[in-house]
Amino acid sequence: MKLFDSHCHLTDPPLAQDLDGVLQRAANSGVKNFIVPGYDLFSSRSACRLASANSSIFAAIGLHPAWLTPTSDFSPEPFRQLARLRAPVAIGEIGLDYALKEYSAAKQAEVLRVQLELSTILSLPVIIHCRRAFEPLYLVLREFSEVVGVLHAYGGGPQLAEKFLSLGYYIGFGGGLTRPQAHKVKKTALMVPAERILLETDAPYIGSHTVAKGDSEPRDVLAVAHSLTDLRGWDIAETAALTTANTLRLFNLKERM
Ligand SMILES: [Zn+2]
């Protein structure tokens, strides 16, 4: 069985300090491949370094709305150079986060658009972070009809998911799906077409039913896969095969593996 953690922060503590252990425990749970997104230039460079040192790890580069600098303009140039040099598999994580009150909606949308333009130029998919901004996000993504990607750790509910699916987007499910009371996420996981589902942990930042936030690791994809398996009435091998194939397709990884 081969599971894919489509979103984990192996560049960050405590995972970075015990990378060999983290990868070994992941392998023991069937989790064999990883996408590590950046959230600013520094972490994007780290993700690329990690990916060039380890063939099971793939990097994404981008500026997350939480790492915007309110006083200075965003320039995509260093990211473009990094992309030329290191061939990341996606632009991300990027997006809109209206829970962050210190950055205006207009500024966030502007920086998102610049990065969607970059993904168009580089022909790369995007990894989208979104909190409390799904309607405005939909309107921005709709402007870039040639761009596809994933809404990672999706929490927007089934009706909104329908809209993003219609744009060709994939939906990423993580530890939230393992929580018995997570009715909205479960409802969404039931309606998303099988060929559009990705699995992830966002480790170490999102926990699960049994693992506290901060302690999560890519191995916990297995628990997410089991939750999805129970929900959809699949078997675990089918879940692994489907979601891994989806990840390879979205990020054009077949020729890289
Ligand atoms: Zn993340």
C-alpha cells in the first residue's frame, strides 16, 4: 500500500529535527511520498532543498497570506527564479485567510492573483489555503481558468465544494475527517468525486481525533485514509490507490517518480 501526504511541513520543527524518524514511521504506516509546501521565500527554499536531497519528497513554493508583509509590495521574482532553479511541483501554499485581521482582503487578493499568474506562466498547479473567504476565493480562482490545484484542509462544506470542483479543483482532507463530530467535512468527503480527493496531514499544524495539533506527522495520513474508507465504503487499498493516483495526476508526478 502506498499513501501520499499531499501537504506536510517537513521543513518545520519538530519534524525537521527528526526527519529520518518521521520518514521511517511514515513508511511503516504505508505513507511513502510527501509534498512539502513553502509559506514564504525562506521555507520555500528549504522545501526545495529537502526535495532535491530526497526522492520521496516534492516541494511547492509560495507566499501564504499569514506571511504577507503589510508595508512592502510582494514580488514574484525570487519565487520565479527559485522555480527555474529547483523545479517545484506546485505554487503553494497561497490563498485567502479572512481570520487574519491584520491584512486587508484587497491586499491578500492582489498577492494571490500575482501568484496565480506565476502558476500560469510556469504551468504549475496551486495549493490553496483558505479560511472564512471561500466565496471571494472562488471569484478570484474563476479568473484563472487554466489553473488547477487543491483546496487543502478544506473546511468550506459541500455546497461550496461543488463550485470549486466545477473549476477543476481537487479537495484535500486531513485530520479533521477523523473527528466523529466533523459532520460538515464528512458530508463533503461523501460528495467529492473519488478522482478529486487528496489526503494530507498539514503536519505538524493540524491534529486529528487521536493526535494533538503540534504532534501530528505524515504517518497520520493512514488514519485519514481509514476515515475516508469507512465513509465511502471502500477498502483501504482502494483508498490508497485512488488518492495516490489523484496526487500524481494533479502534480504531474508520474514522470518524476
Ligand atoms: Zn500548510
